[in-house]
Amino acid sequence: MLIALFFIYILAIVSGYVPLVIWHGMGDSCCNPLSIGRIIVDIKHMAPGIYVHSLQIGNDIVEDTENGFFMEVNKQIEIACNIIRNDTQLRNGYNAMGLSQGGQFLRAVAQRCPQPSMKILLSVGGQHQGVFGFPRCNADHSIFCELIRDSINLGVYSNFIQEHVVQAEYWHDSENEPLYIQKSNFLALINHERDVGNLQDKNNLQKLTLFILVMFTKDTMVEPKETEWFGFYAPGNTKKLIPLNESAIYLEDRLGLKEMNDAKKLRFIACPSDHLEFSNEWFMENLMPYINGTYQ
Ligand SMILES: *[C@@H]1O[C@H](CO)[C@@H](O)[C@H](O)[C@H]1NC(C)=O
Ligand SMILES: *[C@@H]1O[C@H](CO)[C@@H](O)[C@H](O)[C@H]1NC(C)=O
Ligand SMILES: *[C@@H]1O[C@H](CO)[C@@H](O)[C@H](O)[C@H]1NC(C)=O
């Protein structure tokens, strides 16, 4: 056993691939063999010896899945930072790939926890300006979905819901922007809605070599899908969309995204499918080059 571990460790060193940290999406877990587990197998097959750490928040897979719905996000970020800091294989830096809400969670890790350093951040369907709508939810977890819908109806911005329902913490009510800005317990913090920006967060995010934003152009789960590219509805509106480069977060330079864009550190990738329903071929062609370091 020890010898096998040692062998894997040596292989990971000589393979030369930058280690990869993954954060799963809602309704999933670190290690589900039918979803993330399959992607990990494919990545390891294509990049032999690569070290992959799929984050598990909680003591087991069941807790990990539940925490994706019900554990205060700020606490989850802190746990993820500790796990990453504790993993000696990541001490020289790592790339990160967040699926769906894992995308904005890993951005928070990049902003709040600069050590060890995140190099490339791949946000695959992340909701960086939040969501406004709950049209479809993973059918396997319909009880959770109902609970969330009910609690959102009860008062998405009440302190209790903000601290206990993950999806409420990135709920962005564009019809009541001031309430969102005042009450959002996670998204408004990482997007610096209540202050003019935070130099530390900005510097930390700018340390990324690349920030890749994948949007699913046929997304029926995330409203609006443009949030996956940092777009969102105009304040007071539920139809008019404002792209990143015309949004307040960009123009007021609250996160340093303008500098990153000017430095060509932001890349916007469109995937022509529904939420997270990319094919293996699409993944290998479009995202794998960032993971194996052969991107142009
Ligand atoms: C990290 O390591 C410290 C010291 O070994 C330990 O006390 C702590 O529980 C670990 N935390 C995580 C999140 O693994
Ligand atoms: C924002 O970016 C889009 C796409 O790159 C571009 O067409 C548009 O002119 C930009 N808007 C501004 C205000 O720079
Ligand atoms: C990196 O990934 C690309 C796309 O899947 C593949 O064509 C290439 O052979 C890979 N290179 C290495 C060194 O792993």
C-alpha cells in the first residue's frame, strides 16, 4: 500500500502536470462515479500521473452532497481553503476547475486564500453574478429542490435563509437590487457590492494566470445563463442583459477584472449544450489543454 502511494507520488512529480483541484456542483459530490468521478478518470487517462483532488466538504459523500445545499457558503470556502492548504501535493500551486456553483466557490477561494497559489481557474457554468430563477433542479434530489424553492418563497434574503440555504446566498434579485446588495451573505461579498472593492481580493484574483469562463449556450437550468460569463440583468429589470464589460463590477473595477481582461487573462468559452451536458470530446478539445498545459 505504502509502496503504491509512493509510486503514485513519484509519478505525479515526474509527470510534470500541474495538480488539479475540482469543486463539484449542486446535487453532486466529490466522488460520484457517474459524474465527476467519470471526468476524473478521463482526465487521469489523458494526463497520466496528474494529481487530482476533488474537494469533499464534510465527512462523507452524503454530507458533501447535503452541504452543497445547506452549509453556509463562507464556511464552505474556509473549509476548502484549509483542505487545500493541508494538501502537501498542492504546495507549489494548482489549477482549479469548478463545476456550476463550484465555479463561484473556487473564485472565492482564489480571492480569499492566496496560499498555495491557484494558477488557472476554469469556471464551468459558474454563476458569477448569481441567479434569478429556479426553473429546474436535479430530479434525483427533488426533496432538496422543493425545500429550496419553498425557502426562497419564504424570504430569500432573511438572515436565517442566507445562512442555511446555499442557493439563496447567490440569489440575485435584479428587481430589488438594493435588498440583494444589503442582504446577500455570499455573492455580494465576493463581488464587493457593499464596498468599492478590496485591494487584497483584487490582487489575489489577479494572480491567476488565466480565468476561463465557460457558458452553456442552451442552459435551461441557470437563469440567466449569461451569469456564467459575468453578465446579468440590468438593475430593476428581468429582461435586459448587461455584459461584463458594461457592468458596475467591471467599470467600478471592484475585482480587477478590467485589468485581467486587458491582459488577456479572461477567456470566454461557449459550450453549445445544456447545463454541464458537455461531451467527452468537447471537454478534451476545449478544456483539457488548460489542464495539461498545452493551451495556446
Ligand atoms: C489540516 O491539518 C491540521 C493539522 O494537521 C488539522 O488539525 C486540520 O484538521 C486539517 N484540516 C483539514 C481541513 O484537513
Ligand atoms: C464588450 O465586449 C463585447 C464583446 O467582446 C464588445 O462587442 C463590446 O463592444 C464591448 N463593450 C464595451 C462597452 O467595451
Ligand atoms: C493535452 O490535451 C490535448 C487535448 O486533449 C491533447 O491533444 C494533447 O495530446 C495533450 N497533451 C499532453 C502533453 O498531455
